[in-house]
Amino acid sequence: MSPETFSSLFLAAAALTLFARLVLMKRQIGHVRAHREAVPPPFAESISLESHRKAADYTVARMQLGTIDAAIGTAYVLALTLGGGLQAIHDLLAGTFATGSLAHGVALLAALGIAGWAIELPFALYRTFGIEKRFGFNRMTPGLYLADLAREAMLAALIGLPVLAAVLWLMGAMGERWWLWVWLFWLAFNLLALFIWPTFIAPLFNKFTPLADEALKARVEALLARCGFRSRGLFVMDGSRRSAHGNAYFTGFGAAKRIVFFDTLLEKLRPEEVEAVLAHELGHFHHRHIWKRLSVISAASLGLLWLLGWLMGQAWFFAGLGVSPASAGTAVALALYALALPCFTFPAAPLMSYWSRMHEFEADAYAARQTRAADLAQALVKLYRDNASTLTPDPLYSSFFDSHPPAALRVARLRSAS
Ligand SMILES: [Zn+2]
């Protein structure tokens, strides 16, 4: 392939992906607005018109920001590749670090990471202090925001930089089959992260206290025993420090599993509803959804790393993405790949979303068997209402982006099960 052909292919893929995302978001905005004035019948008794309108406005506000974000993101990727931005960063750093050295590679990728973060920062700020605040969800103070940024930067430096260095070293030192070694390293790192996240990283950001409510604890423990599930403790997390959105989740695996409830979830739901939400989460474990996801992601990343190995041998890959063949190296290849790949993988989004929605239905069905389906339905309705999630998403938008089935479908299935 000639570099010009690959440039054209890449440009076409980037343009098509952006176009598809903009069309989908426009459809979502139109659909939500068209249904703003009427609560869908299944929710008419539990959700007021006022809450329904709020959910519509909240969805539209986030979509509008998403539209600008998508456009700027694409412009950024094109500026770094075809616009010669990556080449310029490469040359600039060559003044300080020897070209082709490990330090040069790590500096290049770190610079790219910082640039990407800086581009995203205004959007993140507006999301938190503009939209979330306007709709009454934000509880984050500017001070806490800065403290979070400092902690994230520290983690990125302490963990991210050594990982990047290790990957670049493996790519350079392991010969033709480096992609297999990088894959093994990546797998090991991910498994390690699963272990250290709950005990070392998450406590840097939130406080975890053992669940104190004895009645709820007894109820949850009875559910765990019924489901044959062992855990290393029930914790309440101070999610309310940052946001009014509620949630529950599991971390860790094996006997080290922890169950974490957001304090905001416990405030909103009755004990039997909390139990039903937890039963849904247990359903994900029962059906081994986490392991299935990890297997697919691992297999896909092995394929993608192999593909990168092949692309690195093709001169058109570098020249076609705006880097001179003389600057072609492991770090540049990794950077180009990370920038260009999402433009080509967008068509896979509906497949992954579909798979995820099937898992949600399976977990709901499990919860309906272990607890009362009506309690889960009631809990979901409260969460949709309090999180201002739209009840009327555009079906096509939903099929691309929604990891959870539309509210109406989930609740209808649960109501027919009870
Ligand atoms: Zn779920």
C-alpha cells in the first residue's frame, strides 16, 4: 500500500466515525426532546412529569457537550497524525533525549498523555461544574477536584510511567514475537490491578466503612448465603463526597471479594430494594460475566498487538500517518496506533453494547429468582428517576452506546416475572 492510499483510508475512517457519532447524538437529542412532555405509560405512576423533563434536559445537555467533544477529539487526532503534530513532539523531545532511547519513548508517550488530558480538561470541568451542578448532582468542591487531579497525576507517574517503560523495553528487546511478551505483561498487570485496586488505590479517593446497619447486614448476608457467595466484607463508600448519583459494585475476586455500596444508594432505596440491586450484581458473578468480558478483551488485545507488530514493518503505516520513516520507532508506532485505531473499530461498538445488554438481562433474571422481581423493578425506577436517566432513548443511539437495556424493557421484563 502507498502512504497516500493509507492516509486517504484513515481520513475516510475518521470522518465516517465522527459523522456516525454526530448523527447518532443528533438522533438521541431529537428523540428525547420529542418525548419530553409525556412520561411513558409504564412509569406514569412512579415518575412525575417534572422529573421526566429534568431527565430529558440533562440528557440533551450531555449530548450537546458530547457533540463538541467528539468534533474536537477528531480534530486533535488528525492534527497529531496527518497534521504532523506527533512528528513535531518527536523532534522537540529529540533535543533533550537521544532519539530511539527508552527515555525518549517514555517522554513522547507521556507528552501525548498530558496533551490528551489537557484537551479533555475543559470538557471534564464543564461536565462537573456546569452540567452536573446545574442538575443538582455535583457535590465536588474545586478543592477536592484539585486534590483528585494531584492524586491521579501521582498514580500516573508512579504506575503509568514504569508500565510504559516496560512495554517499550519489551517491544525493543524481545525480537519478532514482542507482541506475545507485551500481551503476557499486560495480562499480568491487569490481574495485579484487580488485586491492588480495592485495597490500595480506591482508598486514596474514597473512605470505606464497614456496613453498620445491622438489619440490612443480616438481610444481605442471608442473600449471600442463599446464593452461595462468599465475600470479605460489606462496605459503604462515601460517594456523596463527589456526586449524588448512586451505585453498588463488587471489587476483587476469589475469597477477597468485597461488596461496596455507595452511601447515596443506601439513602435512596429501601432495604429490600438494596437487596434486589445486590442480587443483580451477584447475577453478574453467577453468570461469570466479568471473566467472559476479560477473556474477550484479552483475545482481542492479543490480536491487536499482533496487528501492531505487523504494521510496524510497513513503511506506509508511519508515512501515511504523518511521521517520517526516519522517526519510526516503537513509541511512535504505539502512539499512532492508539490514535488511529478507534477510527477503525467504531463499527464493533454495537456488538459490545449488545453483549453487555444481554448480560444485564441475565443478571436481572437472576435477581428475580433470588429476590422479588418487583423490588428490583422499583429500585430501578427510583434510580432512573434520581439519576435523571432518560426513559426514552433513541433506539439506534441506544444500540450503539448503551451498556444497559432501555428502562422500559428492563422494567417490563421484571414486572412480567413477578
Ligand atoms: Zn448490571
